[in-house]
Amino acid sequence: MKRIILFALVVLLGQPVFSQPPSWSVTPSNFQFTATVTGILIVNDTITNAADNILGAFVNGQVRGVASPTNVGGTHIYFLTLYSNVAAGDTVSFQAYLAVEDSIYDVAETIEFVSSGTNGDPVNPQELHLNENNAPYFNATVFESVLSNQQFTALYLPDYVNNSADTGITFSLANIGGNLNASVSDDTLYVTHNGSIMIDSLRVNLLDSANTSVQYDDQYFVYEVTGINTPISFDPIPDVLLGNNSDLCIDLSTFLNNVDNDAINWSILGVPQDTIGAVSVSWSVTPASFQYSMNIVSHGHINGLGVDGSNYQLGAFDGNNNLVGVGYPQLVAGDWLTFLTIYSNVNSGDVTLQLFDTINDVLYQEKTDTIAFVSGGVEGSISNPVQHYYGNYYFTLNNSMLCVGLFDTIDVVLDSITISATEALTGAMYSVTTTVLISYFNENQPYLTGILDQQILPSMSFTTFDLDNYLTEIDGDSVVYSVIDTNNITITIDNQNVVTITPNNPTWRGADTVIFYAVDFTTNQLYDTDTVIYSVVNGIDLSGIPDQSISLLEAFAPVPLNDYLTHFYVDPVNWYSSSDELIHIVNNDTLYTYLPYSGWAGSDTIIVMVENAVLTNIFDTDTVIYTVVAPNGMSELTDNKIAIYPNPNNGEFVIDLGATINADDVTVKIFNAFGQLVGNYYINSSNQRLDVDLKTGVYWVNVSSGNVRHIKQLIIH
């Protein structure tokens, strides 16, 4: 069995000592402190889901916790409470009673007790391992990525093996990828590459040193070589200018110099704190002083960032600024939520919130609507808490898109947000930061919106329009228009603000994106933009016909060509197709494709053309690739250098390797007629007898060793 285990285990195999379940028990009142374990029990790499198993926790042989499993979504999870009389330091070990064997085994992992500590949860439970047969196995995987001017690290292979019984082991290599050179010396794996950009792998076999024909386990080690990376950098980002009516979004990626086009992780490193003063508060409420109450579940945000710790107090105040409720954030499912009870002696009135940072002695005023008190009322839940906001403004960061909006109307707010961009999936992982400055002015920005996209045929002209028809200027300020031109079209704005769009080249086909600006002719120069797309298209467009890849004995799917056609005329169309080998025909606007002969495998390119049946100079083409894949991606279907006999057979047959394959390390994979893997075997004899349980039919046998591969047909009757 293939083993992939995340822990380095020191497994002590217990012996059966009970003929019935153990009488483990613990008295909670004898202990001062508790912790929890939410775990699963893994026996020989497989989660055991027996309902009558028992898990016990021990400190120096004393029972400190007992649990039976609970079925959670098909997985049996142990919810175990640990007990101790010291707040931290006890080493907790575990034993598991397996009912099916009526035996007790020691668990590999131990846990250091910490009062109120949690170890695992139902989504990511603590793994607790047994290894009944005590055979050595790989307990870790390897993925190493280096730059093309670096080499891979030498690995001492026993460090990746669990060998609790101290069995004699050795290693061999197989399936070494063509981009790698590899060897094992003194149990150390050495892997090198030739500098090519690639990802490849090799298989390491774990063998008995006394008898290398005994293989305990195997593991694939994966290696990647990436290109030498160019650092990323930011261009300056213009100040964000907001007015009373403003909400603004900025695509930060447009200011990032990313020569290698690497994937980028975006994050917020810091924001300023808008407060109502540096104070010190001491909030407390006596519930017995009130007649009525209600509850809310609140998720707080400070200038757009979620509250991120328990060092906050949430206070509720009535219309006379009397404190009527206090709560503290608790971490629930990754968010800090506050469960707040609000009290009152009248069954009505408005309540406002304040948030106090107990570490920095900073007080924030909540910016959204007041809460209407209702006796017995409940607002929000764990899954849908009420969102409350504190600070001057709010923002969201979705990938590279930063959006900002205002709470306050304080002229002028000069705040900043620090943004980080970090390369993802590169060896260098370069990271850079930039600062976005935010200013607010007590006036309204202009609105420029609704300018229509235009798409025309080559014989047509773009429609002129008046920018004033798309402008809203609340303050009555004069506005200056401008535009960012493109390379393919020219845009002019005359003194009456009428826009004319002209392609630079009459033969140009395509689409260009244009940004129009409307800027207040004032000191603050608040502005708005509208993005418009202008395109010139052919009278007919054919694109997106999907490639197809099938296995032997499958058929290509018919293609309704009209699904991939855009035609700007009402005229009928004519279809044509061509290729080198495949047979195809278009009937009723549908493409049908057939093999030239039974057993054909490979790839062929089909060119599909459509033309306007009236205006024959209006046409377009699309190119698609059709592929027939033999089992395991092989294009050769027979090989006379190996033999299978008898053939046909009833599932019992001999594979004769001849002299073409080294019999020391041979893999045999059997595929059905649809290319599905139905059998996988290792053989070490040049004349190997196999007995397989397969239904009657035609199969393909893939025999491989290293880079040498052969395919033979197998018939089961």
C-alpha cells in the first residue's frame, strides 16, 4: 500500500491485554485544568471508522481522558477532554483499543498539555497513528523547486522513513524523469538537472537490505526548475481623491512592474487609525439593574480591516450616553465575533456602539446606523453576523482591486494604506510595498457614466456623441474632459465636448479600450472616469471550436458550428473543412468527424472555414486539433519484441519480455478499451505469469521499464 503520512512517527506496537474493552475512566473533579483533542485514529495509513473503538489519554500511566468516536459526515472523530493539575508541561500519551482485534495499541504521537489548549478540530483533526505490522515506510513527501542556476539539495533518505522496528533497509531508484540525473550513495539521494525549465520526478523504492526483492514501500520525489526571476516593483500611485459622493476602485496591478508576469498575492500591511481620542475606559454593566435585554452577534472592522484579536471591548450606549452593554471578541471559524447583550429599562430607543482597543488605549466610534432596541430581539448569527465599521473610511481588497469609500465628512482626511505585492510560486518570492494616499474634500465629484460601447463593421463609422449627455455635476462646477487614446484609434473632443472616433488604419480589426476623464475645474480637481470599448469586426467571426481528445473505440462528438459563429448579416453561409488524415463532413451546420481506419491513433488538425454565401469575400476560419490517445498516451499499438501467450486467454497468461527490457524493474499496466486503468503490477521475471480477474473483452497491456515502453493487445474470453 502506498503510504503518505505527515508525522514522523515513533510507533510502539502494543500487545493485546484485554478480552473485553478496557475500563478506562477519569474523574474530572480531581483536576483543575482541561484541554481538548479532536482527532482521528489512523491504522496502517487508513482511518479506522469502527464505532466501538476507544481512545485513552495517559500521563505517567494515569488515565487523563477517555473517548469513543462520533460519526461526523462518515468519519469517526474522537472528541477527547484532557485533564491535569498543572497548567502546562504534562506529556500526554495515548492508547487505542481496537474492538475488531480486541487489542490495545500505543499511539505514535504525544501532546504537551496546555490549559485550555485545543489540538485539532472537525475540519482539520489531530492525526493519531498506529502501525500494526511495524514495517518501515515513507512518512514524508518531497517537492523541491530551485532556480535554473541552482542545484537540488542532497537528501539523507532515512530521514523520510518511519522505521520504528529498526529494520535493515536500503534504497533503489526507478522511473527517473528524463530531465534528471539521480543516484543513491550511503543512503543519500543526489539529484541534478541540466538547467532546463521543467518539473519532473523519480521513484525511490524502500527495500529490505538483507533481501532486496522485498519492497516495503515506494515514494515519488518531485523536482522543479524555474527561470531566474526578475524582481517586481511599483510605479507611484496617484493620490486617491474622494468627495461626499465618492466610491473609488483602483486596479493596483496597473502600477506594478511584473516583467515575468508572475502570479501575485496581494495583502494589506497597515492602515492608519481614525479614533475619537486616546483614552482609558473601565466598562462594566450590572444586568440586575435592567428589565429588558436583546442580543447581537457583531463582526467589527476598523478602516476596512476586521478586528483581529481579543484585546477589544465593545460598548453599547443608549441615547443619554449611558453604558448598557459590554462584550469581547471571540475567535469563531476564523473571525473575531462579539456576542453582545444590550440592556434597557424601556422597550424602545436607539443604541450606539464604541470599540475600545485595550492595548493601545484607543477608542473608535461606530459609523453605521444606530441599533433599535427591541426586548428579546436578536440581530446577527455566527454564520451571518452584523457588520459594524469604525474609522474614517472602509476598503476592500479583492486580488489587485482596491476599493475605497467614506464614512466621515472631515475636510481634508490625509490617510494612507500600505499594500504588499508578493510573487507566488517562484523561487525568489520577491515582495514589494507601496502606499496609497487618501484625501477627502467636502464637495462632490462629477459623475461620468453610461457612455456606450460601439462595435462596427469595416464599412461603417463610429457614432459621434456629446460627453455632457453622460455627465452629472452636483456642485455646478465647470468640467474639463480628456481621454487616454490608444494606438489603433484617434479620439477628438471639440470645444462643444462632442467626441469623434476614427480608426488609424482602415484595415484594422479588433477592440480598443478608452478611458474618458471628467475633472472638476476647481482647486481639488475631483474627477470621475468611464471606460468604453470601441471595436471594428469582420462581417463574420468563427472562433472557439473546442479541440477533442478521445481514447480508442470512442467517437468524436459532433460540433454544432453555429454555436461558435457570429454573423453580422442575414445572408446564409457556406461551410468548408479540410485536414490531412481524418474524415469529416459538415451537414446541417454540424461538423462530423471519423477515423480514417479502425485503430488509428495520433493527432490531426482540421481547418473549418465559413463564408457569406452572398458576399463571398466575407469569411473566417478556425483551427482545431483532434486526437486519438492509445492507453497511457502511447501512439504505437503493437510491438513484436515482447509476447503474451496464450492470447486470447481466460485471464491467466505469461508475459515474455524477450531481450528488450531489464526484468529487474518492470511495471505492467492493463487498460480497457476506453483507456481506463484496470490493473497495475510489478514483475521481476523475463517470463512472468499473471492471473487477472477481468471481464470478457479487448484490453491493452502497457509494459514499461524506465523510458522503454511497449504495448500489446490482450483478449479475455
